[in-house]
Amino acid sequence: MQLNKQPNPEGFQNLRGLEKRTTMYYVVKYSGPFGFIKPWTAVRDSETYSQQFLTPSIIEGIEKKLFPELLEQSGVIKKIIRHRINYCGIDVQQERTWSKGGFVAKCEKGIYKTNMGVLSRGVMLNPNLYLAFDIEQDAQRAFIQTVCLCRNEDLLFPDSIQEMSVEEFDLINGFELLFSSEVNGFKVGHNRFDNATEMFGELIVIGNPIRTENAIS
């Protein structure tokens, strides 16, 4: 993990292997009551806390939801240039689950048993997600849609759209994973859009990602 309170805009682009295509971003802010990002190492753990950053496959999934014409293109992110996420805290919530194959009930020695269980999830409270685009029309399309991080029930709603410079965007508190190679980053999972190839990134922490409820960013 890298802590960088005064990020270098050139460094952000170079680490992702992207050219610096613009000096201005069109930034769409999304917000919602809850958000949960399942860590790729979690299977059926009884207690799991939300991951605090977005992986390449999550960003690609959000992009394909916003721009369905990109569904046939795999393993590439074309419109979302940057992102940032922050939240107010973690709340442990319970979630009822059952094993693969659906609900099963049986009676053993007069006692009815099921394959249902209760898991504890550490869920982000009031997450703010910022998606940066370099084309205004793309931002306008994104602004009229909802997104979710991983769970479909955790909807994030469009809150605002703003044009800002790279330097202004870099002042937004939060987490951002800079997608990189194995040499520069750590493993963050496997990309389901790209034949389960390994994903790597470098985590950048800007300011205080755990904001107070009334904070602006």
C-alpha cells in the first residue's frame, strides 16, 4: 500500500499505462446508503469486511452497465479514466445465505434442518463514488443511471456532475487503485471479463477516506 497525500497526476497515468489524454475531467459523483465490495479471497467466511477499493474488473463491470455497447469488448476499460471512493464508516450487518444448489430442508431424527446460514458483512456506510470521464457526453450518460459496487441491492444514485481539473480531482479524499503489472502492484483478484487473468494494482490513499457524515468529499 502506498500513502500519497499529494499525488502526482503524471504518476497516476503512468502507473496505469495510459497516456495523459486530457487535463480536464467530467466527474460524476454517486452516493448511497450502503456499499459492499467482496474481497476476492473471501469464499464463505462467517465474517467478511468490505474491500475498500475497486478492482479493474469492478470498474469494467460498472462501465459495461453504463455503456452496454461495450459488452462485446472484454478486458478493457475505455471510458472511465479515473475513480475515487470514500465512506463514513463500517457497519456489520447479517445476511442469510444457503449453499449452491438452492434451499434444502430435511428431517433427521425428528429435527428439521436446512442448509441456510447467517453471515456477517462489514458494509460501507454512505459511500461516495467518483467516476471521471474525459468526454462530456459519456459523463452525461452516466449521470442519468444508477450503479452498484458488487451487490445489486446496494444501489448508488447519481448526485452531481462537475467539470474539474486533474489537480482538483486529486484533492478528493478516498481510495483509488492504480491498475498496474505484477512488478509494480499487488494481486487484487482475477478478471472475469478477461479469461480470469490475474489483476494487479497499487493502492493510493488520498487524505482521509473515512469522512465525517457532513464532509464535502
